[in-house]
Amino acid sequence: MKKKSLLLLLLGILVLLSIGTSFADDIRDRINTQQARIDQGVRSGELIRREADMVQDNLNYIKGTYAWMKADGRLGPVERDRLDDLLDRNSRMIENKKSNPIADLRDGFGDRSNIQ
């Protein structure tokens, strides 16, 4: 009986560890996908430098947060939800910036030197 209980406990632990690893892999995949989207947007001209810098800064923050959250060797459900939320928000921002028909509205806008 004790052997069966111990075996079931070990099996349960292995299942939980494999689920945690797959969630971590999902987060890494999403980070890599966003990095590729930013790089592609810069190459194609869909993202101007300021837009790319903004979403890249966001992604760098997410990468740092992910590393900090995983420092204890695991990623809990609350941490995973937080990272998913950050990645969702940055993904929408990348899409918004890439599909924005006006590339840069501020060029020369703040220059008041020609006002008399």
C-alpha cells in the first residue's frame, strides 16, 4: 500500500512538473514570436524606430520579469497569468503600431521657431 501511494505521489509530481515546463515553454515561444514580429516590422518599415523602441522596451521588461519570476525554479499560475497579460498587451501594441497608417505625426509638429 505504501509503495502504491508513493508511486502515485511521484507520478503526480512528474505530471505537475511537465505541465509547468510546458507553460514556461509557451511563454518563451510567445516572447520569441514577439521578438520576430518586432524585427520583421523594423525590416519592412511597418515600425518606425520610436515605435520599435517602445515595444522592444516592453518586451525587454517582460523578459526580465519572466527571469525574475522563474528564479525559484517554477512559474506559478498567478505569475503565468501576469506574463500572459503583459504579452497580450504588448502583442496588441505591436499590431496597432504596425497597422498605423500614419508613420510619424510628430516630425516638426513641436517646432515653434517659424511662429511669429
